[in-house]
Amino acid sequence: MSATYVRAEVASFAAAPVLGVAAAVAAVLTVFSGRYGFHRDELYFLVAGDHLAWGYVDQPPLTPLAARLSTAVFGDTPSGLRVVATLACAATVVVVAAIARELGGGRAAQVLAAACTAVSGFVLAVGHLVSTATFDMLAWVVVCWLLLRLLRTGDRRLWLAVGAALGVGMQNKYLVALLAFALLAALLATGPRDVLRGRWPLAGAAVALAVALPNLWWQAAHGWPQLTVAGGISADDGTENRILFVPQQIVFLSPVFVPVWIAGGLRLWRDPALRWARAFAPAYLILAVVVVASGGKPYYCLPLLLVLLAAGCVTAASRPRAMWPAVAVTAVVSALISLPVLPPGEVGVVNAVNKEQGEQIGWPELAVAVDQAWSGVPAADRPRAVIFAQNYGEAGALAYHGAIRGLPAPYSAHMGFADWGPPPDSATGPVLLVRQVGADPVERHFTGCEGAGHVNNGRDIDNEEQDAVIVLCTGPKEPWSQLWPSLRHYY
């Protein structure tokens, strides 16, 4: 055993109260899971789940697979789809409590860490919806917990488990590679460096590569389209992401938790008893620099904030009179912002803070508007007619809500929909187009275009599809097979 390691004793895991907190947040998420409707991304995942593959242009396969399994078991509804998100959120709560335990937290600290995680705004938001961020958050905290356990015990065989967790995370989102980079750089800078020596780290890396390889192979075979997507996100939102980085670090968990996670970072850095874990403090700073420099989304740093929060809860647990009222206040505020608590017509109150709330409203109304426009297509022309959506949200909504109304399957050249094929060249028109206001005027690729309606969600919610344009064209200017490359877009 290397002298670097100190086999610190840890308290017993507070299983009953921690699992109670996890069950409570799962119950809340379940109650509100069907309150509004599907999110635009969820509608996309439903269709992607019907086209299972080892990869997609904008993501690895895990989230669409999870969507497919959840709806197959629990039903093709928002509540059925979101069971997997609820379970992932509850698991995240338990793992953060386990992280607090690794960092010297007793029963009170573990329960506090679980509670702070459960009521945090971003955690509730991604726990309510099925998204890549939902499973990414869980993968990151699992990697952190396993690495902390490895560092505390000195059991290098745990590199195999770390590698497996990284590989699974890569099958969901490549961002977990940023975590690996930040932790590796921090370990090299602050130690313990000898944990990186020997065959076990290499074996762990091999496991990670083996688990992630099918999707990496798919991306390589298709020219690494995800790099194109990532570049587009950075180009479109990079400046805004940099400006909002610090404010969003403050609000992601809760402004009242900021002193706790700052204290946790300082504790990791300064406490001699945690010298083996001090790399996690600079790892957060390294990750923050990378995210800001690349124009990435500020929430990429959230899982490491949860580690710092867990470290801070070990100290904060000694002040229950201050912390538990803060947890209660955070729970109320986070629920209002992150969950569909308000009546649908009042979502505008919180939409400016969390725009994902508004993206769960208006999809049935979009299908109704398209159905009304479709009724203007003569019955004799419908066998050759096409419904074409500008983005994956519209296409996903029409695939789900449109099918209920008897509309034909939509086509789109956005993201994965482009890979699922253009209409046949025999579909010479008419073409019913749906696009956002201010979006690329796709009508230029078609002939005889006239306005056929617009979308109104009926609640005056300013989301991305409110007032979307519906246009009826006589047909495409060239066969779909030739037109498709010009129509394809990634952002």
C-alpha cells in the first residue's frame, strides 16, 4: 500500500433516510410527470427510439434507447416516458449522499447532501424531463463517487469500474470526456499521482474505450457529424454561454447553497484529512475554464458542483437550524421554476428563467393547425403530398400528435430526421411546410408557396413554436433525392 493513501474510516451509509429522500423526490416527479406535455427533445427521442442505431448525428444511442424502453414498459405518454428520468434523478440523489460519506460525512451530512441535491433547481428540471443531461448528470456523479472511493481506499481495481462508468457515459454524451480530462489534469497537478501508475489505470481506460467503441465507430464511419453539431452550438450560443456562466453557476443548485459548495471546495483543498481528495477542487476550476473557453453550456459543470456541495454538507450538517430552512425555501422555489406546478396558462411567469417549461406546451395545438391546413389539400393530391417540418421538435410533434389525428408521417432534414430519409421522388406535391418565425425561409426550395395558417398554443406562451408559419406549396423544385442535401441542417 502506497504511503499516499490513508484508509480513513467512513460512517455507515444512512440507507433508510437517504433512500427516503430519493423516494420523496421520485414521488414528486411522478405526480407532476404528466402535468403539461412532451418536451420538444422528448418528441425527438420517441422517434429516434423507433430508429435504434449505435449513433445519431447529434448524440450517442443511450437516451433514445432509454426512451424506447420506458415507453414500451410504462406507456407511450409523458408519464410513461419520464419514469426513466425519475429513476435517474433518484439515483443521483443517492450517489451524492454516498459521495458525502466518502468525504467524511456521517448520517446527518449524508441526508443533508441528499436533500440539497433533491431540491436543487437544475436537478429537478432534468429529472422531470428525459434528456441527455439527465443521464449525463448521473454518469458524472457515479464516476466521481467511484474515483473518490478509489482514492480513499487505494484499491486500484476500482479503475475498472471507473472505466465502465465513463464508457456508459460516453454512450449517452461525450461530455463525460471533459470530466475525465479535468480530473486527470487535477490529479497530475496536485496528486496523488501514483494512483495513475501501473496497469490498472490502463485497464480502466481500455474498459471505457471498449464500452464506448460502438458509438465511436459509428461516428467515425459517418464523418464525425457530432463535431459539426457541437461547433454549431458553440458558434450560435458561445457568447451568451460565456456571459451567463457565473450567474448560472449561482442559480443552478440554489443561490442559498452557494456558500455550501464554496466551503466544500475550500475544505477539499485545505483539510489535511482530505488531501487524497483535493484534486476535485481544481478539477472544477479546470472544467470551468474549458467550458468558458469553448463556449459550452454552463450546466456542463453542474455534476462537479454536486461533489463540492457534498463536501460542504459535511460541515454544514453541524448547523441544522440554518440549513434545513434553506432546503425548504429552495424546494418551493425550485418546484415553481423547474416543475409544471403552475397552470399551463401561467407558465410565462417562469418561462424567462426556465424556457424548457414553455417547450412542453403547444404541441397538440401545432398538430391541430397542421391538420387544418392539410384539409385544404385535395383528396386526389394527398397520395403525392408531403408534410415537411423545419426542425425536429415540429417533426416529432407531428409524428406523435399528428398520427393521432390521422396525418401522414412528417419529414424533416433536421438532425437525425435527415438520416431517416427524404420523401420518395414520386411525392411531387403538394408540400405542406411548417417552420418557426424568423427561421430559414425553406420555401425557396419549393414552388407556388402560399400561407396556409400559423400555430397558436392558445395560452400566449412565448415558446419557440408560437406563431410558427404553415405554408402550402405546389411541389419541390427538384426531386427530393437531389434536394435533400441542400435541406439538411444541424442547428
